Amino acid sequence: MNKNDLIADMKRSAGGSFVPRSWLAEYLRLKDPKSVDRYISGLPRLNGRYFIDDIAERMMNECDYRR
């Protein structure tokens, strides 16, 4: 999965481009919303919601997808 695939899947699942921390935790099947803080820490937010493209960028930078 590349970044664009991840963004498209997240936007399709969320029904929009901005999501709260709790949605991201649910999307990643994590029980504690604080578990996703490493992906959203320092990212700009709008009314407590984060831009999916920014989250996906952070997630892809943390994984080793250069196989």
C-alpha cells in the first residue's frame, strides 16, 4: 500500500478529509485513542480534527515501505 492508497482508504472510511483522534484509533483497531498520538503529535488541527493527508504522511514515514 502506498501513501495515496492509504489516503484514499482513510477518506473513504471517514467520509471526509478531517478526523478526530478517536476515529484514527478505531481505524487502526486500537482500544486506546492515546495510542495514535505518535502519528498526530505536532500536526495542525481544525476544531480538534486532523487532516488525513498529514496523518498518512506521518504513518508512511514511520514504516519501512522501501522494499
